[in-house]
Amino acid sequence: MKKILLATTLLVATSSIAAAEGLAVTGSVDFGLDYTDGAPAGFDNTTTIMETYLTFTGSGETDGGLSFGMEAVLAQYDTLAPDYVDDGTTVYISGAFGKLTFGDVAEADEVATLSDLGVTGIGLDNVAEALSGDSTGYGTKNAISHDVNYSYATGGLSFAVSARVGEATPLAKNDSAAVGVKYTFGDYYVGVGYNDTDLEIASSAADGATTSGYIGGTIGPVGVKAMYSSFDPELAGAPKAEAWGITADYKMDALTLTAAVADNDFSTDTSYGIGAAYDLGGGAVVKGAVGSIDNVTRAQVGMSLSF
């Protein structure tokens, strides 16, 4: 009975919020099956996928013409998850000066990330992006999520800078800043990003700067994206690292076929995979993928729904 009353209360509250001026509520669901070869002893190789998201967005405008808004995402990542958790909240203000965003912002150096394969992803993009943004590089590079982002765009040129502000402690510097520039011309783009992270008080092999380059474009039904990153550690003599990835899409009516390959210096083997997505219309997409992620076979099949 308590669950019924709680559900009714949430529905009424959600309906009131959705009806308010300048506010909207949307939702999405990813579900299916996930296969990971060589799961630890006592665990199954095949598990269920069930992720649900509720996105609350609001926007408005001042008398002087400044735009402002917010977005909050609540998520459940498991079929047995007891509660929704905060999956990212941001607030912004924008105008002729550009756009200033606070909260769970994007790191500015990730100007054109790669898409993953599968329902929730088999992890190919993580291999390519191991050294950029707030990725940790499989434990080889310190990273921290940024909480302030400023961006400006004019014509095909866009620029962004982001940072983590006010997180220093007596035991850790927690400094991180990034900048990114992207130029789009027709169906093509090029971009470059730079991220400098310094978390430790003393110089560390895991602290340092990452420079990334991006290129991509579409020719008819074929789309290609590529990225390359190079990590330069702060500690003299510490090993440098590189990461890269390429994805190619082929669209044929409602069907999209994708192939991807990626690698980094801390993986044992090159990762690769293929995927397919079929758009049923109305916000429903059937998805599937299979690949090898650092010599571990991964596969997913299921659906993504949006409301």
C-alpha cells in the first residue's frame, strides 16, 4: 500500500512539474542482455541490462534577453536498484557573451568524443578516450570531473574552457583545467583539446597534461570519426602514453551499421567491434554489438526507448 501511495504521489508531482511554464520532463530506458567473457568466479557471464533515466529541464529568459536554464537527470542502473540517483545536474546562463555552465559539465578538451557500440556500450569508446576528459586511463592518469564550463560559438568555430574550482585540500591539489577548439565546415569537423590535471601535492607520474586531436565527417551514408590523445606526465622520466580510436557508420534507411577500433598504451591488445541499430520509429531502437575489449569478448543486445 505504501508503494502504491508513493507511486501516486510521484506521478502527481511529476505531472505538476511538467505542466509548469518553462519546465519539461522526458524519459529513456535501455534494456537487454550483456555478455562478458571470463567473468570472475561465482559470477555469470550473461547479465541483464536495465537502465532508466528521468530528465528534468527548465528554461527562461530575462527582460534583457539573457537565456537561462537547468537540467537534472535521475537514473537507475540496475533491475534491482532501490532508488534513483543523481546522474548529473547543470545550470546555465547564456547570451551574446557565450554560455556559462555550472555543475556536471563536459570537460572542454573532449570536443568530439566517439560513440560506443551496443545498448549501454561494450566499452570501445573508453579505450580511445582513456587519456582525455575525466577518464582515468585505466589507473595510469589522474583525472577529476570539472564543474564550470564556458563556451562560445560563432559560425563554424566553437571554443570552450572548463575547470574544477575550489577542491584543493591540505593533502591534494585537485587542480584541473581544459580548453578545446572545434571547427565545423559543411559535413566535416576538426578539433583540438588540452587538459592539465594536477591532483597530488608532490609531482606524480599520474599527473600531467593530455593533448587530443579530432577529425570526422559524413559523405552520403558513410560517417567517420577519429581521435588521438597523447599524455605527458608531470614527473620527469615517467612514461608517456597514447590512445586512439576510429569509428565508421553506414546508414541505410532505418538501419545503421557501425565498426570501431581503438587502442591505448596500457591495453594488452587492440580493441575492436561491430554494431547495428534499427530505428523502429516513435523513440524505439533495437541495438546489438559484439567486440573484443583488450582481449575480452563483450556483446550486448536489447532496445533503447525514449519518451
